[in-house]
Amino acid sequence: YNIGTIKDLKQGDIITYTTVYGTRTYEVVMVKTIANNDWSYLQGTADNRITLTTCLENHPESRVMVQAVEVK
């Protein structure tokens, strides 16, 4: 899977996530550059949310983090 382009996502963009169990649609609510050791965005939430992280080219100390909430 290639998720390297998540750095180009912006608030309001739509992510479609498909597994053998079906397809879900999520709306991006946050895109942020975080430290490579910041795991605080992986805490449980009350809503159905996905969190994606990827490396930031030429910045090994940083990650791009995207959170998106399921659209019903």
C-alpha cells in the first residue's frame, strides 16, 4: 500500500477504505506534522475514526498524521 501522498490531503477530503468486510468512507478532519515519537493521536475516540501516519521526506524526525471520521 502506498500512503505516501497523504501529506497532500486537506480538511474535507474524502478517504475510501475497502477491506474484505466492505467499504467505508471517511472525511479528513485533521492533517498535521508531528514528531516521529508522538503517539498521542492513536488514543481511542468516541467516533469511528482512522488515523494515518507516514514519513516526511528528508525529515526523519517528523511524520505526517491524518485523521478522518466516518461519513454515514
